[in-house]
Amino acid sequence: MANTSDYTAEQIQVLEGLEPVRKRPGMYIGSTDSRGLHECLREIVDNSVDESFAGICNTVWVTMDTDGSATIRDNGRGIPVEIHKSGVSALELTMTKLHAGGKFGGGAYKVSGGLHGVGASVVNALSSYFRVVVLRDNKAYYQEYHRGKSVKKVSETTQEELDKWFPKEWGIKLGKSQTGTITTFIPDKDIFGDIVLENNKVKNLLRDRAYLIAGLNFHFSDNNDGDEATFYFEGGIKSLVAHSNRGKNVLTNTVYISKSDENISCEAALQYSDSFNENVKGYVNGIYTTDGGTHVTGFRIALTRSITDYYKRTLNGNGKNGNGKDEAGFTGDDMKEGLTAIIYVKMPSETLQFESQTKAKLNNPEIQGFVAAAGKEGLDTYFEEHPQDARKIVEKVMLAARARLAARAAKDAVLRKGALEGASLPGKLADCQSSDAEISELYIVEGDSAGGSAKQGRDRRHQAILPLGGKILNTERAQLDKIVKFEEIKDLIIALGAGIGDSLNYDKLRYHRVIIMTDADVDGAHIKTLLLTFFYRQMPELISRGYLYIALPPLFRVQIGKEVTYAYDEAERDSIIAQHKDSKATIQRYKGLGEMNPTQLWETTMDPTKRTLKRVGVDDAEVASNMFEMLMGEEVPPRKKYIQTHAKLANLDI
């Protein structure tokens, strides 16, 4: 029986002001890793973007400084500074109170990305320093905060202070009728640790918004390295599709669809290439919904119906296939291969429904029907007016459908033998004793020699070993039917136990640590890349769940007297030698894992208390997808250009 005297009213906590944000930051920005940090920047940038929706702002500046701060400046109206009916300045209310802002009633903003009124205040709470300067009515007002708490009340500031805070070239002068908001924040290390804002991620954020909002200028500058960029596009989402498909062999022109009523505006752009991969992104009021939502679902419904209907109308002139049946037999998955699409919806902010504050998924049910109807109407019209593009799309989808059926047949053939059902594990697999996936590890090892050492040196209780007999198939260039027939990949699929394709079930994975362990040479790097390509394309959730790792074996064995130390790179080797400069050092360079005996392999690469593992993750899915397609795909020129550009960073294996 629990003792009720241990649970009293004193145990009930009431978090005031911004305390909930600092207590549970993940509830507001998703996480406290790099993604969460960049979410903070996005929240402030999107406040400026909302000013552009109101027709006021046409330029946004983002500056990163040497003290780790980011400054976001716009030429919008400036946040109001008058005393609110609550008794404090509207500026302070916006920056320090959750669910306070100008985006609820639709008066100040008909269209905006803000919904909950927590964006700026959350960033304030998670910043060690936060300053906002408002330019209005030929005056400048400011307030400073530390970890969400205001240092002083909203006050007017002087030209002298402005000159101290901002570079002269910004031209911020009192009495020049300038308006706008300038926000500076330094992420709190107590929340984010040593994570910093990254140029490429910030520029991708700004580039996306520049594509979405024609006529809005974005200027980026980094005072740490002098990096500068400007983004301004008139082509809208058609330009964004073209940008996403750079370096690909496209099959069609860009299809553009738009429809509006008094409350909702929808536009979509799509294009097919000869690749096997899909890149579909949804946006609402300038916000990228990473998990899609009802607008993306509506688009997929329209695409499937339009392509299927066109196929039925035009095949053999009578809408029947070779068997006389009136069914195309296409699925939504058949439409995905080679598809790049952008779906962009604008709607009143007061009716906007997101799944959470991070705005990863749109929930408005009425949007699905609106986008589906708009997409079906627009695609039907385009297919009638551009029959060549329509035929190419249908041919691409038919090819994907045939490949899907062939893959199912190949997979069923393997299933009939009982292999993928786990009836017989691969003979090369040295399985572990444990059946608990949470503690079980699978080492994918290059070569039989290293596999032999790993099998002898492992902890049999929870470590399994699967040697690979050379390089596997490049799955970037192969359909699923060829993939499941490739012996080494088939063994890997069977060992993992989760299936493949439409039968893939991650809950059946036999190991929650899948560790790639290859030699530290060119061949090892190639095998590692081939395996990463397979997992990213065929089992992406293995990565998103954090189950995929790369082992880092040492490059050198340094023996000084009887003392043996392992070095993982040249710098560490040189440091060890420098520390014992008066002693003779015997250095062994490991060219492969097979050169290590079982004890050495255990001590350096497999012992959980000593080893170094890198967890594989994806920060930007589109960038990752483009990288795999460039490095592993059919098109040679983009790969050649990348190699030439980055050749100076390569380590030659001589």
C-alpha cells in the first residue's frame, strides 16, 4: 500500500511564466539537439516572414556573430510597444508570455505561420541573452532578457546605443522613418551544450522561404568566416522544384497547379525524373511541415486518381489492359519513384491546426479535400494539354508498378523457401545468445578474415557477426526485385529479421544496434557507402530510430617499451610519440581489420567500455537524398564535379 502522506499538496508544482519551457524544452522546439537549435532561429525568422504576408516587409537579414549570437532584422512594422490592457508593454508581453501574440484573431495577420503565440517567447526562454529592438514612429525601443527574464522595462534607446549594437553599414538611424524589428539571441549552453548554428542549415532555411515568397529578399552573413549569401526568387515553387532536381535527368516539364477561394490558396508544382527516389515537401503559410499532413495527403490522392484515370482513358484507345481488364492496378507507392513535388497552402492563421508547436504536420481536415480537388482538376487539364509529358509519367509509373510486382514475386520466392521468415538464418551469421533486441548487436564485417577475428573476440551473449564477402550491390541503381536476389543483401535482410519492401516491420528487428565495421581504406569506405545507401533507401527508419552505427577501428598500434596504445588517426599517433620522445616507439599501421587478432579487435573496436561508435543520423533528408543520388546514381557529371571540388579533402590510400 502506498503511503498517502508522501503525496501532499506541497508536491504539486505550478510553473510560472517561461519556466515550463526551460523545464521541458522538447515540448516546444522538438528537441535540444541541432534540430531544436535551428528551430529557434526559424521561429524568429518566421515572425519576420509573417510581416511579409501582411504586405509590409520585403527584406529579412540574418547575421551570425563571433559570440555565438544570431541577429534577425526585418523592415516590417515593428512589434507594438504600447501598454497592453494586462498592464505591461505589448512587446514584453509577446516576448515573455506563452500564447501571446498578434496571430489569434486575424486582425494583424490574416496569413501567418504563427499559431500558438509561443515562438519568440520560447526562444527568449532558451537564450542566455536575448535583445529585441523595435523601430517605430521615428523612435527606437528595446528590452533585454536573460533566460527569459527581463532585465529592465521596455525603454527608448539612443543613436549612440544603436551604433554600439549594430554595424554602421546597416544604416539604422533615428528620425529616418525606419520601421522593423531586430532580434538578437545567444542560445543557452545549459540547454544546447556546445551545439552551434550551422551556415548550410540556416541558408537552406532562408532559401526555402525565398522560393515560397516571391519578392521577399533574404540576406545572410556570418561574421565568423565571412560567408555571405542573398536569396531572392521570382519563380516561386516552380523554381524550388527545379532547384531540387538539379543534376537529375528529368523526364517532364514542371507541372504547376493553383487554386484559391476567399479563405484558402493552394499551389503545387511537380516534375518526374528517371531516379527511383521521391522528394515531396509540404508547406503551410511559409512553414515546412516535415511530417506532411492533410495537404500532402490530398495531393497524393489527386496524383493517384489523375494518373490512373489518364491510363484508363488512353491505353490501347479503349481504357483496357492486355487482359481486357479496366483496372490500372496502380498504388500510391508506384507514383513515388522519381517524383519531386512541392505543395504550398496559405490559409487564415486563426483556423490553422498543427499537430504540435513544432508545426511538423498539418491537421486541418478540410485542406485534404480542397487540395485533392484542386490537384485532380489541374492535373487532368495538364495531361490533356501536354500528352507527351502525361505519357512519360504513365510509363514511369507503369515501370514502377512492374518492378513492385517483380519484387513481390522475388520476395515470395524467398519466402517459400522459408528464408525471410527466420526459419533458417544465414550460415555465415554467428548469432548472439540473447533474443532481446534492445541489448543485441549485429556487426556487419568486411571480409572473412576480419569476420573470423570478430567471431572469436566478441561477447557471444549479445554480439552477432555477419561477414560480407566483398562489395554489395549498389541499391541506388537497382529495383527491389534485383536487391532481394543479391545473395549478400538477402543474408543481411534475413539476419535483421524485419523483412523488406511492403512487408517491412521494424518492430521485428532482431538487433537494436546494427554496426558497420569495415577497413580504414578506400575499399572499406566504398563498402560502408554501399551499406549506408541500402539502409537509407530500403530501411530509413532504422536510421531515424537511432539503430545504425559505424565502428571506428584504430589506425595505429603504438608500443613504447611494454606499454601498448592505440591511435585512431595520425594526430593522435604523433601526440603519443611526443609524450614519450625519449623512448623508442614501435608503430604498426593497420591496413585492415584482419591484421588484428581477436583480443586486439575486442579491446579496440568491440568492447562497449572502450570502443568508439558513431551513430548515423539524418539532419536534412533532402540534402542526404541528393548526396546519395549524386554519389551513387547514374549521372556522372555531378559526381565528377563533386569529386573535383572536394578532392583536396580526400585521404589517398597509397
